[in-house]
Amino acid sequence: MSELQRLKGLLPPEMQSWVFVEAAAAVDPALITLEEIGRDEVEIQVDLDAWDSLALDYRNLLFWHEVGRIQNDTIPRDGWEMAALAIGLGGAIGELWVQDGLLLVMALGLSGFAGYRLYLKNNAEKRLRDAIAADERAIDLACRFGYSVPNAYKSLGGALKDLVEKTRKKKKRGFYEDRLEALRKSASKARAEMAQQQGSRQSVTSENVYG
């Protein structure tokens, strides 16, 4: 079985008909990313050369992180906002020329909304919140596919630590470090909840996040 076929099998059954897994074809691609390829279809693209160097459990959790992004509807959609911004600005200029007040307001409103959407997409805090939410989804998916809670946290934490060590760009490395810190807090919360349920403290430890 190829790695792409194996990853396809890690999709929840309800997503297997409309989510596809393919090798990245771009020059200098991201390790793993998403692209909307149709109205109701999404493609997960993997840089297989870099991907194969990761431990199996790390790959699984990073893959489920992307699945979590799909479930949370945080797939990047660059096209329509840029098109709307261009149309809105073009319309505003045109309506200034012909002095149609109502159409001018509509054109400015369209460009303003598109600009706001682009701002949200590129806002660092929102990107981090979305990534942390997808990490939580990844933990849930790992447990759904047979991981224990401690092993799910340990595997995702190890994967993020590996990415921190391999990432040269300071901003991107800081992004992974922030996700690690959030994951540690989540693991600590999970430990407390499991200890309460089981009446003992033999559960997840936040240190296990770092392997």
C-alpha cells in the first residue's frame, strides 16, 4: 500500500467520497496543506519527500490536523476574496465616474467585505486559534482510530517539536511553538479530567507532549 492510499484510509468514512489525498506538485511545497478543488471537494496535498522522513505516528497526527481544519471549515479560499476586492474597487472607480450614489455604496461595500475577509485570513491570532482548534480535532480523530489519549497527545506533541527543530524561519517556528504550548495546556486539562474520572493520577502528563 502506498503512503497516499494509507492516508486515505485515515479519513473518517463520511469524508472519503469528497476529500482526496495527492502528492504535492508545487515547487518547494509545504509539508502538508489543503486546497479546495471544487464546490464540494477538498484535496490534501503532501510533500512526500519530506513527509517520509517523519515517524509514522507524527505523520498520522499531522494528517488528522488537516482533516480537523476541513471539519472546522477553515480551508484557505484565496480566490473569491481577491476577485471580489478587484470587482468592488473597479466598480467604485467606475461609479465615481458616472456619479451613481447607490451603486457606489454597493461597490464600496463589496470591496470592504472582501478586504475584511482577507484581513481575517491573514490575521496571525486567528490563524493560531484555527490551528489550535484543528489540533484538538486531531486528538479526537486519533482516539477515534484507536489511539489512547496519552499517545495521541504525545504523538502530536512530538510532531510539532520535530517541526520546530526543522523550521528555520522565525515566524513559522514561533507558530509551531505556540501550538505546542497550547497542546501542553490541553494535555494538562485532559490529565485532570481523566484523573477525576478514574479516581487516580495515572493518566496523561503534560510532559509527555514533548516525548
